[in-house]
Amino acid sequence: MNSKRSLVRRTAAVAAAAAAVLVVAACGGNGDSSAGHDGHTTKSPSASAPASKGQRNGADVAFAKGMIPHHRQAVEMADLAPSRAESAEVKKLAGQIKKAQDPEIKTLSGWLTSWREEVPAEGAMDHSAHGTGGMMTAEEMDELESSSGKAFDTAFMEMMIKHHEGAVAMAKTEQADGAYAPAKKMAGAIITSQTAEITQMNNLLGKN
């Protein structure tokens, strides 16, 4: 019995000592972590979050803000093709343009939102940009909308070539001056795809 009692007492004493060690460690840990190590780790991820995704600069913001209305106008032009174009190639090209640029508008808008920058309002056009960046004027858009058949095909391609050339120039500026890797990657994709479409449209117009 005595040996059993002393074993129980010893076990209890060891357990109590272990518990005391744990309590001390826990207290010390909490004090250290809240004031020290964890205090830094909680603050630094939020502070360095933009850096982990890649720093952006003014050129990246300008690229996103300029390309959104630019793409929206291209999609608006492409939306006219199914009911007005005569050429199957023009209809197919318009479909490709819309398919490529719609998702890019969403991506660009997402970047601006995450950067706490204003996303250009739907339907808002910077009138000072008309005639630059290949943007169509309201008169040119009316002309395109009121045409059909071969006249539409020709006007659509001539205007879209000018529009694409503006986008390629904007994308080249982003590649040269931008800092945000995903934006520079998108700029590269725009240069590749739209340069190919310019060549295709010039061929269809018999200019090559």
C-alpha cells in the first residue's frame, strides 16, 4: 500500500511540476509574442502586401485607367458586327476581340480596386483622349453604327486598325515604364494579339 501511495504522490508531484512549467512557458510566450515577434509578424504582412504582389507605379495606374475605356469602346464596336457585317471573317474577328478584351477589362478593374484607385465609370469616356490612343470620336461611332454590309466591314476594319495601333502604343509605354509584373505581362499579350489582328485586317482590306 505504502509503495502504491508513494508512487501516486510522486506521479502527482511530477504532474504538478510539469503543469507549472507549462504555465510559466505559456505566460512567457504570450508576453514575448504579443510585444515582440508576433507583434512584428502581424504588422509586416499588411505593410508589405503590395510588395509581395509586385509594386505598381503611376505608369501602371495610367495603363489600367486608359485601357479600360479603350477596351470598352472596342467591345462596343465588336458588338455591332453580328447584325451589320457582311464578311464572315469580320464577324469572327469581332468575336475574337470581344472574347479577349472583356476579361481584360475585369482584370484591369480588379487591379485598380485593389490599389484603391477609381475605376473609370461605365460609359465614361475621356473626351480629351478622343483622337489620341486610337479612340473613336462620337461621330465616328455614329458612322459605324449607321453602316452595314461591305461599307460596315471596311469602316470597322479601318477604325479597328487605328484603335489597335493606339492600344499597342499604350501597351509599349506600360512595358517601358510600368513596374507591376502582371500589367507588363498583359501589355505584352496585347501587343502580340493586336499586332496580329492589325496584319489580318490589312490583308482583308487588301493593304498588304
